[in-house]
Amino acid sequence: MKVKRRVADGVDPKRFRVAIFGSSRVKMSNKVYKEVYTLARELAERGIGVVTGGGPGLMRAANSGHKAGSMKTKARSIGLGIKLPKEQKFNGSLDQQETFFRFTSRLDNFMLLSNAVIVAPGGVGTLLEFFYTWQLVQVKHICHIPIILLGDQWPDLIKWLEKWPLKHKYFGKKDLHLLFLADDSKEALKVIDKAHEEFLLGREDFCINYKKYKID
């Protein structure tokens, strides 16, 4: 079965983009909200696009921060929404948007569009996005893109992964090396800047998922 490409058809595959995953429940007063806003603004100032779920919370933080930083660049902010029983409205800081009826199609399009992934704090949906991305990199269904875990939610999860699945050899140590821990936006940007540099040089590890993602 082929994945329908709509938003993905209209974007420039030569431009670097970062997916930002995170909770829809985080308020503007939260320090994580401010961290994601700052990070997205810095990405926009570098001419780097962002892809989010397009809704409230940390998605709005990313899209509004990106909008503030993109005044002098052509970086675009894309929202991939999902149809839910309790409708989530798109935030007002998007350049492009699309609604999906299945999480699988939505996740596939995130992967098509993204050259790096930042996972901010979140719940079940955020964890799904994180593990889906990690597995696709692990089995080489997508390129070796950096997966950056932002904030203090993640170190305990890494400890659990080391204590249980890794200890029992359900995956290898090299699989953990696909992940990056970042305390704040500055640390996340160091990884993104390196990935962006590799992308511009045409290095294979940071190729365009548009070409290599196996969706057929």
C-alpha cells in the first residue's frame, strides 16, 4: 500500500527540516514551553524548517517560535494534524498543514519530511513518535538521522532501557548510540548544527528521507 503524499509533494527536498514532538498539554508558563520556543526560533534563524503535530502545547511553542525566527529566512513550519474524537485545532503559526485520519500515515509523513528529530517531554503520543522513529533508524528503513531527547524526562528512561532490554540483549549497545540526550536547547542545537552540516555536504548518513524511506 502506498502512502499518499500531499504536504510532502509540495516541499523542497533540498531543505533541512526538524521534527519536534512533544505534549499538547504543556502551558505557556512552563519552562519546557519556553525551551522549545527558543529552540524552534534558533532553527528558523538558521533557515531550517520544522514539522510538528500542528496543535497546542509544545507544538504551538515550536511553530510560534519558528515563526518569530523566520522573518529573514525562507524556513517553513509544517503541521501534521490527526483526526481525534476530541478535535485538536491547528495553531496559528503554520505555513502548511494537513490532517490525517490514521496515526500510521501521519507518522510516515513525519519521517518523509524530517532530517532530524527532537523529542520534548510528552505522554503516550510522544512516546509512540519516539519509539517509531527509533525503530525505523535501527532497522535502516530511514537514514541515520539524529534522535534528540530534550529535557529531564528522558535520562530515567535510558536507565530503564539499559537495566532491562539492553541487559537481556533485546537490542544492542549500538542502538542506544542512535540517541542523543540534551538538557536544553543549546545542547540540542549542537547536534542539529552537525547534522545540518553533514546534510549540506551530501553525506550518506544524513540523506534525504524523501528518497530512502521505504513506504511501498
